[in-house]
Amino acid sequence: MLEVGEDVVMLSAAGSTFEFAPEAEAVLRPLVAGRTVDLAALAETAGLPVEDVAGLVQELVAGQAATVGSLL
């Protein structure tokens, strides 16, 4: 579940709650919807550097709130 506040975006998944800056909403929305999106597309949509988006996704994977798949 994604909750968007004025100063924070909260994602509840895998029994945990993750807090992010408001800019993360554009990255999290497609992921919460179950879409498969590459990091570059997420970064472009959010207007963030790819490195920042990779860090966000890494945090989700480490918290077992997301999985990483192969696009073969």
C-alpha cells in the first residue's frame, strides 16, 4: 500500500513500512501497480538520477518488499 503525504511517501509491503521523500512517488507507483519497468525509465519519469532510483530499489529488495528479475 502506498500512502502519499505532503512531506513523505510511505510504502507498506512485506510486513514493513518504508519512508521516502515525496519525489519517490513517481518511482514507487509503477512498482506498486506490478509493472515491470527498467531503472532508466523510472529515473526519467521521476526526474531523478538513475543512481538514486537504483538505491531506492536496492532498499526495497533488501527489505524483501521487491524482487529483481531478468529482462531476457
